[in-house]
Amino acid sequence: MSKIAGWTLSCLLAAFLVLGSASGKFSGNEAAAETFNHIGWTPATMYRVGFAEVAFAVLFLIPRTAFLGTVLLTAYFGAASAAHIRVEDAFFVPIVVSVFTWVALGLRDPRVFQIAIGDRTTVES
């Protein structure tokens, strides 16, 4: 049951990243452009960030690269938080999404939770 929940959450997160966030960056969405301008980034950077979102989401969904995708998404969300902190905007949403990313991976692969709590006995076998 937890694997189903993990895959459901993973697909929802990836859909949010690709359809909700990256698509706005690729289409030149006015709100996305304003946000990037407010942060001090160029429109060219907006497209690069959109590409990174899609690439990291795909890595996150592929079982063999899911851990790498989660680490990269965590770095991405950390950078997003830092960018928002720099301009004194709300920064908690990227942190919450990052936590959900790890929870989704942990539900898909319980070894993630075992490593997080320090239970090496089951992980090594």
C-alpha cells in the first residue's frame, strides 16, 4: 500500500514540476517572467531552470535514478528557497515540496527511511 502512495505522490510531484511549473517557464508565462525579474534573473535563465525541473523530475520517476533525482530536486528546491530569501519573499513552499519528495521516495523504496533512521541491518541485506 505504501508503494502505491509513494508512486501516487511521486507522479503528482512530477506533474506539478513539469506541467505546473516548467511549462510556465517554457511558455514565457507573465507571472513566471515577473518572478524571475523580481529575483534578478534573466528570461534565458528561466528556460534553463525549466529544463532542469523537467530533467530532475524525469530522473526522480525512473526507479534506477530516483535517488539521484531526489538529491538534485533537493538542491533545486534549496536554491529556490535561497533565491526567495534573498529578495525577502516567502520561501517555505520549496522546502515543503522537497520534504514531500523525500517522503514519496521513501514510500516507494523503504530503504530510504531505514537509512534516515540509521537502521543498517535491513539495508545491507
